[in-house]
Amino acid sequence: MATVELTKDNFDEVVSDQDFVIIDFWASWCGPCRQFAPVFDRVSEKNEDIVFAKVDTEAQQELAGAFDVKSIPTLAVIRDNVLIFQQPGALPENVLDDVIRQARELDMDEVRKEAQQAG
């Protein structure tokens, strides 16, 4: 599946309609973002059941702010409308593959239960 450009206008529609979304917060001037982009694209091709989305932090400052993005690139993983992972830094392909594997293995019922107890 091709990567989707996320904006504040399409964010709710894209994220709420999907079970699994991985977001890359980036900017065109950011060297590590440019290095991470091909990794993100390759991994997206191996995981066609996941929506891979990109947020241009320059154009979508409000959306980046909503995720409290302080440095880029930042990766966010959302499953069943729950943010389950967020980390700044360009990940090597094998590490991104492992993050996805771990995210797939999560028991989302347990995650929601823990979130309710915490909140």
C-alpha cells in the first residue's frame, strides 16, 4: 500500500477507519528524515495490511503538536485508535520490523483495560 499523506483535515478519517496505522513525522530539511524515508517505504511494502502515513511537520504543525513531536523523524504506531508506541529517531529497517512485530502481538483488549485503569 502506498504511503498516505496525513493532514489535520484527513487525520480522523484515515486513523479511525483503520486497525493499524504507522505515522512518520518528518520535514524536507531534515537529513535523518530523508535517510529514514526509504526504510519506511520498504517496510510499508512488506506490510500491506497496515496504513503507513507521513506527516510533514512544517505544513502540519498543529498535528505534530497534538502528538507532542519535539524532534524528527518521530515514529508513532496506532492500533485500534490507541497510540501504542511513539519514539523519535530514524530506525534501522530490522528495528522497525521488530516494532511492527511487537505491535501485532499486543493484546489490544488488555491495552485498553490497562489504559482505563490508568486514566
